[in-house]
Amino acid sequence: MSKNLVGLALLTLSLPTWALVCGDSHTPIAAVQGSGEATPMSGRTVTVEGIITLDVRQPGGFQGFYLQQAAHEQDANPATSEAILIHTRKNNGKPGDRVRVTGKAGEYYGLTSLSQVSSVKVCGSPGLPSPVDFHPTRIPADAREPLESMLVQISQPLVVVDTWNLARYGELALAPDLQWTATQIRKPAPGLEREFRQQDEVRVLLDDGQRRQHPRPVPWPPGGLEPASPVRIGGQVRELIGVLDYRFGQWRLQPIKPPVFAQTSPREPAPDRHRDANLRVVSLNLSNLFNGDGQGSGFPTPRGARTARAFQQQLVRLTAQVGAMDPDILVVTELENDGYDSDSSVAQLAERLGPDWNFVRAATDTHKDAIRNGLLYRSGRVRTVGPAHLMNQGAFQRWHRPAISQAFELITGSEPITVVGIHLKSKRCQSAPSAQRDRGDGQGCYATARTDAARQLAEQFLSEDTDSRAVLLAGDFNAYAVEAPLQALADAGYQDLVRSFHGARMATFRYHGRLGTLDYHLANRTATKRVLASHIWAVNAEEPRIFAYDAQQGLDLPENYVWRASDHNPVITDLKLRR
């Protein structure tokens, strides 16, 4: 036997029996991928061989499969990926099969791929390769090219940080830890907005391998999303094994088996009233409560419900949520600015809350904003003291909704407390003049306007503090916990009640997967002495938006479903007023 034949025989014995079935030479997948973002063989017809790791040729899928080089054929270059997407509808092969594929190299939604596939030949069935260890912190987004389309495993649990596209695209944003808005924890500073990008770098999306929108059932958690089995922010996901995929500008894990979901952020009932409290104040952003013309018509509305049925569902669920908290005084924001007659939104909200509920009528409100603030109260428990006031001068002439204030006392008699309903200008930069633009310090646009309003609030009620009257500022300040408006009020003696009881890492709102407080109860020194407890009820911001009244495509919710009745969490404070 010649030396060549002996060598071939030895090679044949040293390789798996399936390895030589296809026979002819082929291009290494790493050579097609290259070591950078560009595809070096783009436009060329090549033949590759490898093992199918994930098949996404199902109806609505990505029309192809992922192919990974066998371990003994991989190069030793850590900068190159050993896997590729094969974009084809040819149905040969299944996960674990070795196949030989001929097609044209290129990009498919940012992913290196072979398309215009002319041949897929099954060579054998060696089984899946071992997954590569991957952790988002150690390999951030800008360093993941070498793992593109590779089979990976994430050994450490990740947490859910964003569910915004769960029901629309079947995807969840995961990260090693909960992600907080920078200015929730640190003071504004130049360059702080960079943290936003750094948080994105350690995320990975858990995807469902589907191209179609609005998948039903909603794929996560495994078995489908249901009203009683939510995916909440902070929930833990483990046993993540799948293909690391890149499309639409984000890195995604396409799992080869369902991961395990652990509800480490369980739903909790509304906090119990403190046993010694004689007054409970609740504030809630209503997420645009608009009632059309108040007589069943006038839909869609400018900012709220699109149909009369949607409005009724919104109203029922909001009042169920308020009822669960059992407040004596309710501060609301994002209420339609439509007056106080029987057809107004505030009148219908009070009527739905029950016969014991009434609402405060402020002076004529001439501001042109579509929404306003409101104060409601249980007339069997508290009563108003003197007239209500509307702050619509100075800093409140522009951008902010006028603050509404009213003094209350217990129906059985007590010292008064002044409650002020507040909703400051949002961080949106639309039409922002130069003085109000984003400075890159983490506060967003209109930070100066919010700070001016905060200072005016402090000055307005300074005399109240001097006269020892309790003052509680409540509502949506559109500023995170250590931003300038909150600091201005802290300097004036107002205490952030939730922060004082629970610390900084609390949330009333979630924006792009980042948590923080926009809603507050701030008490002056006199009011602080009367406070027994203050809470945030995690009933809205942690829940998927498909549970919202206007986003339930294909999902039936119970009529009085309290979860995700709004997009902000309510703030609750229990006090003991002196009699």
C-alpha cells in the first residue's frame, strides 16, 4: 500500500464516520465570516459544510437555519466566528445534521449569510456541537462579532429589564442586573448620558425566531403569556442556550430550547394601611384619562382611549386599582382638561369610584394643555378647608400643567394638611428652545424649566411651613430622584418620603428598560412629622404593556384587572394628623 493510501486510511480512522461523506473540499465558514463587520467573500458563490444548530424555516420564521463548523475543522483565530446563517427554504437537514451547502455570501439584516442557495446535502448526523460559554458582561455588544451565529450558553441567570416588544415582536431584553436611570442614583454631570449606551452594551434580547409581528400566543414565558402568569421586570431567566444572532441593530439569543423563568419579582397586593394612620394619600398618573364628549361619543380622543369601550375598560381598571389602595385623598395627573361639569372626565372618575367620592373644583383653568391635574377625596372621611388654588403664574405659565392645591382635614376634625397636585414638563425634546435643550448631564430636555417650577413651589408654600401647616407635594415631577428639581425642594426642607423609607432603588416608571422615580410625595417639615409610612406599589411599570387597556390584541383580561392600569406606579403615604 502506498504512503498516500496509508495516510488516507489513518485519516479516515481518526475522524468520525460522517466527516468524509460529502467528500469534496469546501470553504471554511470562518473565511466567509472574516474578522470584522464586512463579509470578505460577499457576492461570491461558496460551498461550506457544518452542523445545523437551529432550524428557523418554520412558517413565520427567518427562512433558514444556522450552520456551525465542526469542532475539528475550526480555526484557532478567536476573532472569527465559526457559524453562519443559511438563508433558504430548502427543507433538507435538521438540527444535529452535518450538511454541505452551496450559496452566495452576503449580509441578511446585518448578519453574514449564504443566500441564493443552490444545494443542501445531508452528510450525516453527528449531533449538536458543544455550546460556547457567553456572558453579556464579559463580552459586551461591540465584542460579539466572533460569536455571531454560534451556539452559546449563558451559565449565569439574567434578569428581564424590558418587556416593551414582548407582545409585538416576541422579544425580551435581558441583562445581568436591573438597570437604573443614572440620575436616579447619581447627581447630574457632564457625560452621564454615556451610561445609557453602556447599559445597552451588556444586554441581549431573548427572541422567538419569528419574523411575524404580534405572535399569539405571546411566546414568553414558555407556554404563553397569560394574565395570571406575567413576565415582570426583574424576573429571572436561566438555562439560556441558543444561537447568538444579530439583526435590526441588536444582539439576540435564539434559544434551541425554552429557558427557565423564575418569578423573582412577584406581584404583591397593595400595601396595607398603617395601623395608626388616620389619613392615606395616593397619587397616580392616569395614563391619559379622556372620556370623549362624556356621553359615549367623541372617540377617538386626542390622547387617550380610541373607543368608548376602551374608555370604559380604562375607567373600570383604574378605579379597581384605586379601590385596592383605599385612599382618602387621591391626586391624579394626565386627566383630560375638560372642566368640572357632569360630563367631565373627573366627574365620571369620581362617580365610578363611588358615592362617597367628590372632587376639588379649582379656579377657572384657562391653560391650553390637553391634560391637567386633579384632586379627589372621600367626603365621608375628609373635608376641604377653604378654597382651592391653581398655580398658573410664573414658571407655571408655560410648559407645566398648573399645580392645584387644597387644604383638607379629617371629617371628625383635625389639623389641616395642604395637598398639591403637580405635573411638570416631560423630558421630551420636541420644540425645546436652546435654553431647555439636553445638556448631556442625564436630565434630558427642559431640566431648567422643571427646576424653576420646583423653586417656585418651595417659595409658594414657605409661609405655610412657617405657620406650621403640613404640606404634601404629590404627583409626576418628570425628574429622577437626584436631579436638580428634587434637590431644589430638598434644600427647601421637603423630604422625599419613599426614599426616606425605602432608599433610592425604587421605581414608578420604566423608560427603555431603565427604572427610576418620576412620581413623588414630598413633605415639608411639619408634614414629615405626621408620616407613618410611604410606599410605591409595583402594579404598573413592571408589567408588560400588552396588559394595558389599549394594547390587548388577542388577550382577554378580567374586567377589574388592576395590573398595568397605567404606565406609572402609584405612590402611597399614610399619615396621622393631630385631632
